[in-house]
Amino acid sequence: MEHATILLVLAIAFGFFMAWGIGANDVANAMGTSVGSRAINLKQAVIIAAIFESAGALLAGGNVTDTIRGGIIDSHALIATPEILVFGMLAALLAAGTWLLIASYFGWPVSTTHSIVGALIGFGAVELGIGAVHWHKVVTISLSWIVSPIISGILAYLVFMSLQFLILRADKPFIKAKRYMPMYAFLVALVISMVTLREGLVHLGFNFSFGESLLIASGISLVVAAIGMMLVNRIKFNPDAQRRFHFHNVEKIFGILMVFTACAMAFAHGSNDVANAIGPLSAVIEVIRTGIVGDQSPISIWVMGLGALGIVAGLSMYGYKVIETVGRSITELTPSRGFAAQFATASTVVIASGTGLPISTTQTLVGAVLGVGIARGIGALNLGVIANIFVSWVITLPAGAILAIVFFHIINFIFK
């Protein structure tokens, strides 16, 4: 292919830029509850993201990447002109990355999935026609954007109600929190481990049966629960702080739990949203390598690693603005409330990743926060901020499409 080296370099650069935007916006969004509740600080969030975002991308990111790479538009319609597919994917990456940069600048927590799917639809509809877009797949993805916040909201509501029943409304909440905290840590680890073993490791050549997965996941979860118990036993009751705030000592225990859920959230996010950057990048690399638009080949580990690196860079360099919006503005967060929201979000995102649905972490998290808010009463939510977030979601899809159309014509003009 003509200009193959230049196009490959651009693909890597645009893919990294898109991943950087995901880190600045979506990872900041995912970490916002942990930082906003003061369970961890920004530096700790970056370290957690560096480890677990990378692990999620490498171990469980393959299924969603296939959906983004080949499931939105009919790439076989470009068999005679493979360079057009390359130009379109480059335009989609640049468009989505640009919109995420703009949104992050203003502190808007938008959907990176909306951004890239909108960009792919814009390119596909304009260059190939409306019929080239796999609208049934788009409808399925769109339904997941509605279903996922509902599921996470219900889960968060149930988790927070269980916390209130077992701990917060008990006669001795500090003692109850120390008793039940390992159980919640076990559940967090079990969800992540099961989906990783059953779905995420398949593309690495591991095929565990359900029984084997359950046995291994239970073992991992017991270790996590034991670590949680060890950390909780080191927390001493502070009567002075208790007089200032009745649940101070209990919230310290939930602060430890939020470290576990922050790890789970980062893993879940890496497994799902890295696909938004490396899906189109993988398509470009495949066409440049083979010169044809053909069946999908396995995604290289270095490509998923590049996506993970970009995500961590974006969070550390520019993530603080969206963290401020999500962590401070939607509702007042404490570690117990943040734990319920994050556990529900991580569970929903990881399960969706295992089934190949590229859901929006943003929408899933907001749904979970709403679930926690409903459990406390609707007055606990800042409805004005939530309304603004909903508006930003509506804008994102057409913004991605319009930018992709503009960038496609520019790239096509330069290289044709």
C-alpha cells in the first residue's frame, strides 16, 4: 500500500491520542468516586490505573475490541479500496480523541464509546452509504447504553441497602463493618476473577470450565478477603472522631474497601474501553500488513499495551478536571456510598466486556450513583449536574460523527 509507513505511524499516534483521551475523561470518571470520597488521592489513583487498566486491557480486552473493530460498519464493502478503510479508521480515532480532549477541558464526563461509535457511523454513512452501517449492531449497542445504567443502578441500590441493613443501621456499626468487610471484598474479587477466567483469557489460549473457573476464582477471592481482614484489623476505633461524625470509624473501613473497588473499576474499565482506541487501530494495522480487507486476525499484545499506556498517561496528565465533576458535583460521596456505586459499576462493565457489549462506563457509573442516591432519597442528588451530563451524552454521538466526516475528507485529500 502506498504511504504504508506514514499511515502506520499516524495510526499508532492517533490510537495513542484516543487512548489518552479515554484516560483523561473516562478513567477520570471511573476513578472520580474513589478520589471524590477521599478514599484515595490522585497519585494513588494513577498508580492503581497503571496496574489494573493495563491488566484489564491485556487479559480481558479482546471481545469488545472485535466489536468495535469490525462490528459497526461493513468493512467488506471496501475490499476493492482498502486504503479508504484505513483513512476512515484514522479519521474516527482522531475525531473521537479530539472530542474527548474538548470535553475533558471543560470537565464534561462524556462517553468514549459514544465518541468512537459516532465517528465510525459518520465515516461509514458518508463514504459507504447508510446501508454499510450495521444498524442492528448499533441498535444493540444503543440498547446497552440504556440497559447498563439501569442494571448498575439496581445493583448499587441493592448493595447500599445491604450496607445499611447489615452495618450502618446496626447498634455497633464499627464492629459490624469489620465483620462484613471481608465478605464484600470476596464478592468484588469473585466477580472480576470469574469473568476474567471465563471470558477474558480465551484469546490468550486459556479455556477453563465453569467448575475450574469457580474454584480458581474462589481461591483468589479468599486471598483478597484475607488481605482485607488483615488491613481492617489494623484500624483502631477513634472515639474523638466518632463524636464529630457518627460513622467516621465505619467510613475508614469502607475506605479500604474502596481501594479494592478502585482496582476492580480500573480492571473493568481497561477490559471494556481500551477497545475504543485499539479496535480501529487494529483494523488499520491489519490492512497495512496484508494489503487487503479480510477476516480479522488476532490482536497483538503490543497494541493492547499501547492502549493501556495511553490511558494511564491521559489520567495522570489531565484527568483531574473530570474527577472534580464526578467526585464532587453529582452528590456528596462517602466511602460507603462510593463503594456501592463502584462495585455495581465494575460488575456491570466486566460482565458486559465478557459478552462483547461496548457499554459506556460513564452511563454505568452515573446509573450506579443514581441508585445510591435513590436509596438515600432523591434530595441527595444534584439534579442540575445530572441534567447537564445527560445533555453532554446527547451531544457526543453527533459530535464524533461530524468530526470524523471532516477529518476523513482531509486525510483522503492529502493521501489520495
